[in-house]
Amino acid sequence: MVSRTLTLAAATSAVALASASTPASAKVIEVGRTDAAPACPAAPCLAVSRTTGYQIKVGDERSAFTVPEDGKIVAWSINLGRPSAEQIAFFDKNLGGPASARLTVLRQGKTLYSRTVTQSPVQQLKPYFGQTVQFPLGRSLNVKKGYVIALTVPTWAPALTPLLTDHSSWRASREKGKCNDTGTQTAQQSLDTVKQYRCLYKARLTYSATLVTRPAPTPADPPSDGT
């Protein structure tokens, strides 16, 4: 079982190392939100399926999943529902296999196009159903301010809330006119690829990423006037 406490300790150690020469200049920031309850095992049991998605709004907040400063992603988290054995068997059979997901970093362009910048390894999710799990990264992901944190689901993941009316919404890497086709594979699985995110859904994806910001250099001493 992956321990959120141990991972947070590792992230804190990373901050300490990164800021050894400039104490307290680096920060640990959680980008994204996992504080909503996934739909499963309720009926219908809703799951993210075979796509890459990013949260546009949480309520009226628009910046929760946007990287606020340059730095490194050292871990990512996902809040998972607990589907029944029957629900798991249905999804496994119809959506390409056991539940899995990875974190994806996107650089957004014009007209809803986004390019993949970097990704975490794919994680198998079944052992962690029913909990919020944090996955530490063996290789941290470099990110820049303004990049967007997305969730890539090659198969399926019980990390989706029911329909919401609080203005929350997320976008998926699906083509216009195919927003109801949740079985076709549209996940961005390769780096430096571009897709258009035309499909908007009024719900929340329950994931986040742990960012360690870059430490600021020590300001230069002012020039001496010789006095």
C-alpha cells in the first residue's frame, strides 16, 4: 500500500535538499483537488474511460489544475471509488482491461488544442479502490507555470463524480460529435502529441499532483559605492 505520509515526507525532503542554500524559498503545492466523492459503487457507477481529461472548473474556480510556478511534480494522487465485483467485471471486459491511470502534463494552445509535455508511469488502480492513494514518482516531472495537470486513463478509472450543478466541468481529448463515445481509445499516451479537447462534461475528476517549486536564487548584493 502506498503511504501518503511517507510520500509527503519524501516531498518535504526534496524541498529541503532543493532549498539547502536558500532556506524556505521552495514550496510544496498540491495542484488539483481530490475532495469530491467518486460515483462508484452507486448506480450508475460512473468511470473515466479511455481518454485524457483535465478539470476546467471546480465550482467557479478555474485555476485549481493549472501549475502556479515552475518546479517539479514529485507525486500524484487519485481518489478512487469502490466498485462492486460485478461493476469491475463489466468495465474490465468493455474498456480494455483492469483499471489504470497516469498523470499527464499539457501545454495548452489555441482552439482547445493541447500538447503532451511529460507523463508519469501508468499505475494499476484496483488494489487502491475505496481510498485516496498517492503515488510517488521515481523520476520527477519538470513543469512550468501555466501548464495544466491532466489525468490519462488508458482503460478505466472510478475517479469521476456524478453530474454536478455547481459549474464544475472537465474536458476530454475526444472529437466534436463523439462526446458520448466513451469506449473508443482517445487517451494521449505519447509525448509531444497534440489533441483537441472538444468534449465538456459537468462533473469532477478526482486527482491532483504534488508540486515542489523551484527555489529562488539569493538576490545579488547591491554594488558598493566605495564609501
